[in-house]
Amino acid sequence: MTVNIKRLNASQNDFDSQLATLLAWDDSVDHQVNESVRHILHQVKTRGDEAILEFTEKFDRLNVDSVAELEMSQNRLQQALRAIPEDQRVALEQAADRVRDYHERQNQKSWQYQDEDGTVLGQKVTPLDRAGLYVPGGKAAYPSSVLMNAIPAKVAGVGEVIMVVPTPDGVVNDLVLAAAAIAGVDRVFTVGGAQAVGALAYGTETIPAVDKIVGPGNIFVATAKREVFGTVGIDMIAGPSEILVICDGKTDPDWIAMDLFSQAEHDEQAQSILISPDADFLDAVEASINKLLPTMERADIIRTSMTDRAALIQVTDLSEAAKVSNRIAPEHLELSVEAPEALLDEIRHAGAIFMGRYTAEALGDYCAGPNHVLPTSGTARFSSPLGVYDFQKRSSIIGFSAKGADRMGRVASVLARGEGLTAHARSAEYRIQNDE
Amino acid sequence: MTVNIKRLNASQNDFDSQLATLLAWDDSVDHQVNESVRHILHQVKTRGDEAILEFTEKFDRLNVDSVAELEMSQNRLQQALRAIPEDQRVALEQAADRVRDYHERQNQKSWQYQDEDGTVLGQKVTPLDRAGLYVPGGKAAYPSSVLMNAIPAKVAGVGEVIMVVPTPDGVVNDLVLAAAAIAGVDRVFTVGGAQAVGALAYGTETIPAVDKIVGPGNIFVATAKREVFGTVGIDMIAGPSEILVICDGKTDPDWIAMDLFSQAEHDEQAQSILISPDADFLDAVEASINKLLPTMERADIIRTSMTDRAALIQVTDLSEAAKVSNRIAPEHLELSVEAPEALLDEIRHAGAIFMGRYTAEALGDYCAGPNHVLPTSGTARFSSPLGVYDFQKRSSIIGFSAKGADRMGRVASVLARGEGLTAHARSAEYRIQNDE
């Protein structure tokens, strides 16, 4: 059963509308989910621990007497770290080191300067007091995700990182706990779903309220995060994952096919797109896809994803490829070409850019250093990878000298009166013509 | 008629709950507004210009034949700049210069580094292609707001800044247009409300889609922004404005009263709070409030705001004042004390911090340099003033050498297999043990 992958050609008249159809993604709200999430959040907000216990029994079939029993000790995390295979522990530690090293370069410093009047202006950068990290349970429990979400928070100087992870029927994922130990997560509660988001947003008797909630989750978790936004900060609401590969036709087609698969295996909605000026190469990659697909463990997911959402796009040249890429603003962009640096200048929007034939996206997903939490569905047009900056905020500093207040008070007075705000004007005018 | 202002004392047992009550702000969604906004957005999304014309006729009573007629030319903006009084033009220009100078220091640079394998890692910073700026019409039309929203976008290097501003019954505010000219706004459309937000988010035949929408607006505009978030970026959804003054009791009580008024005059929901260790000073400020209130042009608004939402809080010392301030995470924080630098270290959360007795908040609102668009309702715990960084985004750069891909591919392989993602593993493994 061969996979039929869509073919598009950028020089066709209707290419723009074909591309729009390919990229269309329905993120409309499910009202039943919404209702259910609002109910859960309201219960957690008003009844605290009691509600957490009820929902955890209902959804995860865990029957305990207190939320304190749902907390995992640091000893338990260390135990998980000792329990996992040596090669996995070493790999997690190597990945964590590289992620930490990269993110330290994102640290922002406070700054101040003085103008000629002696007036001080500046920007003070401070970390959040507390961050909450949602980690999915079950099949989609990814230790790499724990590293990618927790390490930037710790590098930013967040006082306390609190992780929540569901353990349905008490099933614990030691790799996830080991990653939490390596990343330096401060506290772990085995609570999941909208109830965990509610606990982090509002706080309960046992689970402290945080200032921002990050991390992936299912539709209930995503809806809950959207709902509590404003009470706390949230990271992005992610759509399905995507990869866009631009190839000059000189990379091994098997490599490219596997790179496309690495995105497609995430889920049926994941999107894999290849752009090349070389029509024969597109054929060769399609042949590789059909050759390799039967050998894949997640062949069914990959087949559905490739059939429904993948595309091979022919362009005139690499410059046109860059233009199409900018239209898409992909989450992951592989520049599998001879001179990626030259092409980089033409790329305006992408979550992460993988330069050259050796840079498989999978390397970035785990251990290159940069974050794997990236803007999806074209949101790279206006948003950024998760980073240290997501766990810091800025305060403006303004310190007027008497002389500066005199001089700028006159300007403020004119503008405030122009806007009809006379208390503003008079407040500024009090500081004018002082006799110091 | 004296104003009765709430008095709180931080050493009272129930202070925490009293403070929580004082700060409580109902931002629950109005379902009728929601319905109406969704309808407008859907019409604009599906019918474009035609819908814009209909809604503009309905809400602003402007009857034109095409959306092109709703665009204001650069000539018209320059005409406004010539039409306003000289002192206002000069004040706007001085304010714009200072705002530009401050914001240029927020510009972020791309960076790259190479590790020992020759692997390149970095972060590429790029501006948004297009930003949309909503400016309210009528009474709340503030030229300072045009400067504060447009200048950071231009400093960030945004390609095109598109302003929308309603002109109900054709009434145009020349100060606002003059500010647009000074700030370098690229295009102006006299469209407002949810229909303007829809036009900026989805684009119409005449109004181009943008990547991010910023700027204040009424409940319809705020609801529409929340609704289109994801399709485009948005700035914060602002709550009522607030000021917190910490005073050691040595500032002229009239100054402090007027500083509190400058917040209270915005609207009835605005919040003004004074914290001092000096009970007599709290009395003196209350006396000043009652003395000055009858002299204020917006006395009714101020009276309601001060009665409903203001408070005078007594603390033991300035350190306790800082603690209470961190609980509040105020939008504006005045440190009206002898040694503001010493207190600054204890301040963890605030939108903007005004240092010393001469630094009236009003100076910051207009012309100090830092932005006056600030996080409200305690969101300074996790968010920042509007800045150049809001109009830029980052892309991670990853470029593995053959040697680096070999080394890190092994790590990725172990982790990917640990997560059951074998396409990821095989994609990395293709790059291992190459013979180059």
C-alpha cells in the first residue's frame, strides 16, 4: 500500500490557495470540553485540596486521604535516577548540560543609564517567584520535555519549579522522574488534567499557586491553561507539530524521508513538508518514504499523517523555497542544502532552523541545546521558542533628579493638558520650578 | 462631602484577606459582548471589505463607498502635525525622542557560538513583518498612547505599522494623527471596534493582515483581541490602571494626593494605594485629598475611584511596605522615600518603578522614556512593560558538523528510543559513524 503524498508546484496559478488549504488547521473550541474544564477549575478554586482528591480519584483512579500523599519526595526522584539504565541516565545528563549551557546565554541583565540631567532610566530584570510545569502522563510522557521546560526556568532564577504529572492507576514513569531530578525540579505532585492546572493557578491548601504554567498537555490541559491565562502567565497553546525541509536535492533521500517521518510519528495531525527545486529528488524521497514506511514501528500513525497532511512542493530555486517557507513560518525548518548560511539570510520566520545535511531535527529535539518547545501553526511569525526570557520579567526604572523633573514636567504638563488629564498635569507641575 | 478612604494596617490579623478583597477585580467574560464580537469577526473574516463598510456605517455612522476612502494619507497626518498648537507639537516630539532613545536600548541582537566540535548554535532575532495598532476614538484618544505603542515597533524594525482608529461621525483627533506622523506610523485606517481587530487579524481586500495587534480599547476591542489571539499575537488585555505609592512620610502630602488622583482620574475602576509607616502622614494625605478634590476637573470620577478602590495602608517599616507591594505587584510603583535605591532591591514585581520624590508617575506616562503600557492587576508577577521585544521574535539556530552529529546523534538515539520514537532515533542514527 503506497502512500500518496500531495504534490504542489509553487509556479502554479492556484498555489497560494492550495498552500492555504494544506496549512489550514481547525483550532476551534470544543464547547463540551470548555464546560467540563470550567467546572473543574471552579471546584478547585473554591474547594482546593478536597476537589483535587475527588478529581484524581475520578480520572486517575488514585484513592488517597490527602494531597500531601500525592507529593513525590526528592528521595523518590533520586531513586528513579538510580533505577533507569546507565546509558539513559548519561544521555539525559549530557542533554541537560547542553540545554543549560545554551540557555545561560539567554539570561538578560538589568541595565541603567543616566542622562545629562542626572535622571536615571533603566530596566530591572527579575525571575518569576514560582513556575508550574505540566508533564503529561502515560504514553506521551517525555523526559526530554521535562528538561526543556524546567531548565530555562532554573537558569532564569525562578525560586521554585513545581511539576505536576498524572499517574493514572499509580503508574509512574521513572524516566520522567529522573529528568525532573536532573533538571532540579523543586516539588512534584502526581496530579494531572485541568485540576492540576487549576491547582497551580489558584493554589490549594497543599499545592502552592505559581506565576506561570508551562508544558504540553491534552485538550483538557490546553483549555484549562487558556482559561486561567491572566490569573497566571502561560506558554503558548501548541498546535500539531510540523517540519519543513528545504533540500537542494543533494542529501540522501532516505535521510530526508526519515526526517519527515520523525515529525509524522508524533501524531496523525503532525505535518511534514519537503520543498525542493529538483523534481527528480521529490520522486526519490517519495520512493524512500514508501520503501522505509513498512519498517517503522509507528507506521500507522506515519501513514495517516503523511497521507492527510504531508506535501512535496516543487519550486524554481532555493530563493523561492525561502519565500514559501516564510509564508508557512514553520515550527522546525531544515535547510538541507550545501550552503545553509547563505539561505539563512532569506529566512524571516521559523521556530528553529537546522542548518545543513547533518543537522537532523531529532538532534534538536533532544540534545543540541536550544529548546524544543517551539511556536507551531505559523505563530513563528510573532512568537519565539520557550526560553529563559519566558521566566523573567522586566520593570522599568525611572528616577528623576529635581532638575530633570523640572524640565520634563513642563513637557508632561503640556501633553497631559492636551489629553484633558489635569491631575496628571498638576502632579507633574508640583515638581516644576522648585527652588532647590 | 469628604471622601472616606479605606484604612488598612499590615499588622492586623485579617490584613491578607482585607488586601485580597481590596485587589479583587472581576474580569469575567460578558457573554453578550462575546456573541456580538464573534459575529463581527466572522463577518469580517468571510466578507472582508464589505463587512467593514457595513459595521463602520452602523457603529460610526460613516457612509463611504470603499474601504480605500477610510484610509488617511500621510499628507493628512502631516497636515494634522501642522494644525496642532506649537507647544503641543514640540512636547510630542520631545516625548517621542526620549521614548525612542530608551527603547533603542532594548534592541536585541542575534548571536551565535561554536562548540568544540565545530557545531554552531545561536539565536536569530527578527522583527515582525507587520504590526497593527489600535487607537481608541473619542474621549479616550490619547496621542501619548500612539507614541508608546508605535515607537517600540518601529525601533524593533517592524516593516509596516498599521494604525486603526474609529472616527465616529467623522470626528478626527488631530493630536492623535500628529502623534502617528511623529511616530512614523505607515498606514492609518479610520475603522474601529471589533471590526478593526478582525480586519487586522484576517486581512481584507484593502486592509492588510498583521502579525500582532497592540493598543488599548473598550470591552469589544479587548474581547476581539482575546478571540483572534493565536491567529495573530496580541499585547496584554489590560485591567483598570493602578498606582501604589510607598512614602516614608517626608514628601509633601499634596504631591502624594495629586499622584493618587492622577491614577484615579482615568476611570472609576482605577486603583490608588498609599503605603506608609507614618500614620500621621496617612492622615495628612487624606486631608490633602479632601482639600484638593473640589479643585479637580474630573472630581466625580476621582471621588468614585477613591471611595470604591483606594486605600491607605499603614506598615511597620519600609521593608514591610516592600513586602506588601510584592503581594500587589502594582502596575505603577512610586518609591517616594529618601533612599529609593536601597528599597529597590526589595522590590520583586512592578510594571514601572518611580524613584524618589521628584519622579511623579505622570512624567513616566508621557515623556520619561520607558513605556506607559504596563502589566495591570498583579500580572507584573509574570509580565513586562510593552517593549521592543514584543515586536521581535527569536529563531534557534542549530548547525551540526559531521563530527558533532556523530557525537550528539548517539545521545539523541538513546533518548529517542527511551521515548519510543524510533523515527527520531533512526533520523539521528543516519548521521552517526559517517566516514567523512
